[in-house]
Amino acid sequence: MSQLKYDIQQYLSIDEELKQLQEKSKQLRERKRELNTSIIEDISKKTNNLDKLKINVDKRYIKFSNVTQYQPLTMTYIQECLEKCIDEPENIEYIIDLIKTSRKKLVSKEIKINLL
């Protein structure tokens, strides 16, 4: 077998393994989210002060905190914000175009796998 053919087979094998790991990871994240919700609901029934609670488990501890997540900065969102503070649509369009054209881009070669 040629080295090229071997390398391609290895590439495909690794790709398949990564897909399986990603699926397993997705399932684990979902299960973790479910457990997170369940644990918080159960403990919330027993205490009103989750922010100060620490639970020791096997040389580790868990604590509860609030996490803030922001929506992504999409072009649509940026445009909506600009419309709130700039009255002239052509200026908004200019700024949006400037943002779009000024972004750094990286072009690289990749192998794409398709089924026959």
C-alpha cells in the first residue's frame, strides 16, 4: 500500500473517531445540563441561599453561582444598535460595510469528506 493511501485511510479513520467522540461529548453535555438543573432544583427546595453553599464530595467541592451569558455580536444586532444612535441610514450602512470588509480572514486548504 502506498504511503498516500495509508495516510488517507488514517485520516478517514481519525475523522470517524472524532465524529463518535463529538457525539459522545454532546450526550455527556446534555446529561450534565439535566443533572445541573435537577441538583439545583433539589437543593433550592432545601435552602434559600445557594450562593454561599458549598458541598464537599470526594476531595472536591461544588458551589453554586450565577453565570451571565451574552448573545453573540451578529451583524444584525450591531445594525440594530447603530440604528438606535445614528439617524442616517447611509452612515449605518457605511459602518456595517466597514466592519464586514475590515475583518481579518484566514484562508486555508482543508480536506472535505463526502459519501459516494
